[in-house]
Amino acid sequence: MPESILLINYEYPPIGAGAANAARHIAAGLRELGCEVSVLTSGFRDMNGISHEDGICVHRVRALRKNPDKSNMIEMASFMISASVHLPILTRKKTFSSALVFFSLPCGPLGLLLKGLCRTSYIISLRGGDVPGNERGLHMLHRILQPVRRLVMKNASAVVANSNGLKELSEHADPYPVLVIPNGIDTGYFSPADASHDMFRFLFAGRFHEQKNLFFLLDQMDAYAERSDRPFELHMAGDGPRKERLMAYAEKLRIGGRITWHGWCDGERLRALYRSCDCLVNPSLYEGMANVVLEAMACGIPVIASRVIGNVDLIEHGRNGYLCSLDNPMEFLEAFHRVMDPSTRSRLGRQARCTVEEKYSWGNTARAYHSLIK
């Protein structure tokens, strides 16, 4: 009989962001390896109950989630409560050989519950915000929940991070070894396309959240506009609680006319944006391993990014993009200037695509996780 594997994540497409997409691709990869795959995730609006999606059985339990692209603590907790009720019912109907649990918190305790119910082993996949020290605003919450997090990690058959930097942070915070399995990318779907336009187009894609450091981005774009006569546009793809403030701030800086606000974009719209823009800018304060960076690189556009955990695993400064210090904004301005040179942009973009083709694939990611299943 094929191995039966349960993936647990509070978000799964069409809701969620990077971790949701990772869960979908890993689930598909495990299925291609001959596994029988089920997913336990949040419901959203009229999406509840059991559905079969590309050969994967998806169990969506009721939760309080209100937005497709973000979820707060209360909404995550509502998933945890619903999933805790649903999991015993699910395990009475089906036996799982192993589970892959995304995020030590909030989902990790569901792995503990599964192990207690039927002795099923589980793997924890660390994604970023669940690692102490990666997100500044969660410091106190991590301290309070440390006993729960450590109990989850202690009982896991393996703990995995998606970048070396995240591994180091986790091992510094908790006394458990961490393996590294990087995210992958669908290089067939995300691929270069010829785009001709007169104006150089910078792109940001992601949540409008403190983590993404977007007021800093607008400041640097404004500073560059003051220092250079090169024409450019900034395309902002995403949504979040800071959107109105960001739009007002852009007008205050007098660069509002250079910015196009696209709102939240699904996969197809985002791919089209990658292909129509010239450079992705990611000035995040912290990252796990940003899917948008991999996607942009696969589409053959260079990335200018902050020199933080996650980004440094993907970008080789001057070879396939630029890494810039958040403590030295001039480095961003210099990178903007360099990448606008057509030959430089073309060289970096070609190498970005080569990097992704050589090192990152969802098939490799799924095989690496499958090798850990006990």
C-alpha cells in the first residue's frame, strides 16, 4: 500500500502566501512519488468540507479567516480549535504513516495531538515567523509559548528549515537540531518572457506588513527620483493593513504618480507582473525564504533585496542580483542605478534564472521531505 501522508497548515491555496504555495507544491511532489496525500487546512467563505484537488484530499475546517492573503492570531487559533476537533474524526477513518506540519506554532500542537491519538510521527517545517528572533514583534509571544514550542520540536521526528539562516536562528533559540530543505519553484510556470516598454519597472510583491519595510522602500524610491533623471515606475502588488497609509505617504513624497497599486494578485496575475517588470525589490526586515524572490528569479528578472536571513541564501551579490544593508540606504540607491543599465539587468536576469534552474525545484524539495518520513 502507498504511504499515506497528512499535511497540516492553517493556509492552503487559494488562500495564504508563501507557506501555502509551498504546501501545495510539496503535496503534489509527494503524490508524484506514489504517496497518498491529504491536507488539513482552514476553510474560507464557502470553501469548507472535503474536496479532491489534483488527486489530493483536502479537508477544510471552519475558521474565522476573513482575508485570502493574511490571517491574525485569533483566526489562526480558530483553525487550531476546529482542526483539533476534526483530527480525531479524521484518524478514525484513515491511518496516516506520517505527517508534515507547517509552522512549529500555531500548527505544531496538532502534530502532538496526532502522535498522541495514533502514534503517527510528524515532521515540523519551520517557515519564518515561528522561529524566535526572526520577527521582532513576536519576541514576547515566543517567550510565553517557549514550553509549547519546545515540546512540539522535541517530539518531532525531524525539524526542517527552508534556509540556513533560519536553521541557525532556531538552533540558537531551541536545543534541537534542524535540517535545511529549501523551497522550490515551478520553472515551467514561472519563466522569462519578452516584454518591451519604454519605462523601467520596479516591482514589489507581498503583504503590506511591517515585515516588508515598505515605508523604507518608498523613501528610497523618492531619494532615487531626486538624484536621477532616469524615468522609472514602481508597481506594488499586494494588500494589507498599511495600504492606505502607504498610498498617502507616497503622495506626500510626491512619487504617487510613479506608482501603480495592483492590489492582491493571484498566481497568474503575479506571473504576468514578473514578466512585465524589470526588477523585484524586497527590502524586508526578515524573511524565511521568500517565494516571490524565487518566482521573480525564475522569470529572469534580477532582485534587489535586504541583506537578511533568507535573502542571502538566494542572492549572490553582483551575480544574480544585489544585496543591500538596511543600515546603509545608499546601497539601495546604487543598486537601483546599476540595475537600470540594460546590459547589467540582462546579465543579472539570465544568471538569476540559471540559479533557480540549477538549485531549486519542488521535486527535489518533495524528495528531501519524503526521505525523512518514518
